[in-house]
Amino acid sequence: MDRERFVDMGIACAALTAAVTLQPWPSPAVVDDSLPIPVSPPLVATAFALLALAGFLGRRYGWLGRWTGVVATVGGSTGAVIPSVSVIVVLTDAGIAVSIWPPLAVGLGVTTGVIGMVDWAELRVDDLLDRLDTLLVASIVAVTAVLATGIFDVLVGSITTALLAVDRGLADAVTGQLAAAAGLWLVVVVYLYWREGGITSIDLRWLDTRDLLYCLGGFIGLLLVLLLSAELLAGLGVPSSPSGVTEGAPEPRPELFLAVLLISALLVGPVEELLFRSVIQRSLYSSFTRASSVVLSSILYAAIYLPAYATAPFSVALAGLSLAFTLSLVLAVTYARTDNVLVPALIHGAFNAFQYAVLYVAVVHEVGVG
């Protein structure tokens, strides 16, 4: 009976998604000219929404099995969301007001996909509530980390500004890194003592040969993701987001990169891994599979960067958040495979150091910072 309720909800959401995509969306000419596809994006979204609807109907009346059903329901909902998001990006970047229909299609499409996953997993209501509770706690921890970082940014900022009053740029650069490290460390320590019984519960051990290989593979994986994303963004004509160290500065200053390199490598990167792997990802293991925990912890990791893109163009924000999610996936996989938080901590720290070192060399040799 529980499964049938979820399927009925999926039928309703898929039908609503299809109905929303059939409404008059704004400026179709601008959208059609900007997106290199022969079919109108709303029409594509409609077709996929109907696929999701057919999938739920097939599940409701026993025509489709679990795997064929999830392909239709989740695949259809994803296919409806992507063109809807594309329309929002194009209209936002063009300075055209977005009507209610594209965002509503995204919301309904995501809800439809979630219901499709619930149906595929054949969850009971109590199982679903248990998973939602676990995910809610993990989300609260992530949000608390963002708030703590903001509070420490104010506190640390006043101190560093007083100590480095003659160099405001250096003070701002150091403040951001120290605030992030302090805020995340506080959340980690409080959580571990509150839920786990202390810092001794951290799954930390010396590296063996297998761990070292994962460190090397993970670092190479992050570099590949960074390089491929840069090529993809360049091909799509989407500008990369500026470095937090250079943002707002009249010209890049190489000494700023050196100033934050050690803080970012030794403090910020490792403590982010402590929070998102040893705390959040590991807590998700109790209610989700390891693969699901990897994805969910990476979504939460990307979500903490939302404030950084509050004023950025939609395309830049989407690209930056997608990159953060993908980078986090690599780190989450290394943790899931080793159960040793030192592995992603070393990878993340080395990756941060590499990025700032590259920026330093680029500025010194006048290659440019992109």
C-alpha cells in the first residue's frame, strides 16, 4: 500500500510537470537562439515529463519492473529538469524576467525524480522517514558550518584588520581562510562530542600502501576534473568564477596567494574533509548505501558554497556549484573506499596548495589569472 501511495504521488507530480511545460514560457526566440538544439526546450521538457508519467503509470499497473520503471521515471524527470534549468540560465543571463513556469517545472521535476527513486528503492513510510531524519541532521550540520564560518569571519576579520591595518588586501585574504578553518573546526568538535563521544571517534589512521595509491589517484582525479571543467566552460562561453583572494582587487597580487596557501592546505582543506567525510558522510551510512551517501554528502558540500555565488550570474553559479559537487565526489569516493579520513584530507590539502601555487606562478610570470 505504501508503494502505491508513492506511485500515485509520482503520477500527479509528473502530470503537473507536463502541464507546466505546456504553459507559455517567456521570450522563446531568445531561448531558441541561445540553445543549439533543433527542438524548443519546453517541448523537450514536455516529452520527458510524459515519459516520467508513463513510467509511473507502468509501475502503478504492473507493466514495468523496478529497473525499467526507474529509467522511465527518474530519466524522464531529469530530462524535464535540464531544459527548464537551461531556459532559466538563458533568460537570467540575458536580463529577461523569468516567469513562474520554468522554476515550477524544475521543482516539480525534481520532486518527481525523488518519488521515482523512492519507488525504485521500494521504501516503506517508516524507512523513508528514517532516511529523511538522517539527511535532515546532516543538512543542519552543513548549514551550521556555514553560519559558524560567517560568525568567525566577523570575529577574525576585526583581529586581522587590526594586526594588518597597513595591508587591507592581505587582511581580507587571511581572514577568509582563518574564518573558514575556525568555523568548520568548531562544528566538527561540537558534533563529535555531542553525537560520537569525542575526537577519538574520528576514523583516522596511518597511511598504508593502498591508502597512498588512493591519495595519488584522488589528486590526479581532481586535476582532471579541474582541467576538463575549464575546457567545458571555455567551450560553452561561461566565465569562471573569480578566486576569493583576487575578487574585488584592482589587480592580482602574488603575495596574497602565498599568504593563504599554507592556511588553505593545512587547515581549510583537511577540516572540510573531517566535516563532510568523517562527520556527514559517515553519519549517512546508517540510513543510506555508501553510493547514496557519497552523492548526498557531495550535494551538501556544494550547497555550502551557495552564499559565495549569491550575486553571480546564474550560469557562473551553476558552473561553480557543479564543479564543487564533482570535486567532492572524487574525495567522497576515496573516503568510502578507504574509511580513512586522512586520505581525502591529504588530497584536498594538496589540491588547494596546487591551485594557489599555480595562481602565484601565473601572476608572477604574467600568464593571467582566469
